[in-house]
Amino acid sequence: YWTMPLYYLLLAGWFGLWGFSLLAVRTLTTVLALGVIVILCCDSRWHQRRAVWMASAILLCDLYFDYAATIGRMDLLAILLTAAAIIMIDVPRRSRWHTVGAGALAAGALLTHPLGAAAGFAVTLTVAMRDRRSLRLLLVGAAPPLLLWGLYISQDPGTFMAQMGLQLAHKAETPHSPL
């Protein structure tokens, strides 16, 4: 319960493929960082936006992004899922399944890192501004992963509240924390 579970589930599978080592952990975050660059480039191709190519090139040179890409933490998975969710609702000729998928990706970002809640907020706000009727589809996509996690929490809610409370208190004491 100390942290959200999705990154650790992905990491367990990654260890199954490559073995248990610090190099494997850091390689995973580097692969996730490359995933962020790839989906930004795909978005630029869908919309014929040259600015996204430039943003991708600048992102490769960003020291904070490079640091996050090599440190071996869950931040990059949350960033990847957030970017994917936002891009999914902006796909040209968006179908209902794109909206459902964006909800699932946004829920995945939340299940990766508490600040992944920004994905849910951004996607919900974007869908609400464009097409309020699609909000139900967004919830249909987000509900299954969140309900599974809620079911897991319901096994021992007291421990969950105690541990997450300590996490949030620790984050609030950090000088540069958004909390």
C-alpha cells in the first residue's frame, strides 16, 4: 500500500524478462521515456504539427526528463500514460473506443503515481469541454482498473489509510512538492 501498484506490476514482468538488477530497472524507465517521445511523434504525424517534433527534440535535451528517464522510478510510466490518454482523446476521427481507452489510460496513470491524477483531470476536462456526452464513455474506461484497485484496498482499508496518510504527510513536508 505504500505506493500505487501499476509500476510494480510492470516492473515484475520486466524482471521476468531481463532478470533482477539495477540495470534492468533503469532500462525500463529509459524505454518508457522513449515511449513518451514516440507517442509525441505519432501525435505530430496525425495532426501534421511540426511543433511536436521540436518539442520531442527539446525533451531529449531536458535535464529533468533525462534524469527521470534513468533513475528507475514510476514517474515516467505516469507521464507516458498521461500523454497517451491526452493524445488518445485528440485522435483525428476519434471513436467511442478512443474515449474509453483514454479513460483506462488516465486511470492507469493514477494507479502509477498519485500525481497521475493530473491525467484524469486533464482528460476529463478536455472531454467535458468538447463533448459532454462522452464523459460516460470516459468513466466506462476508467472504472475497471479503479474498481480492481478499490477491491484490493478493501481487503485492509485501515492499513491503506495509515500508509497512504504517511506518504502524503511526507510529500507535504518536502519543500518542492506540489502538495
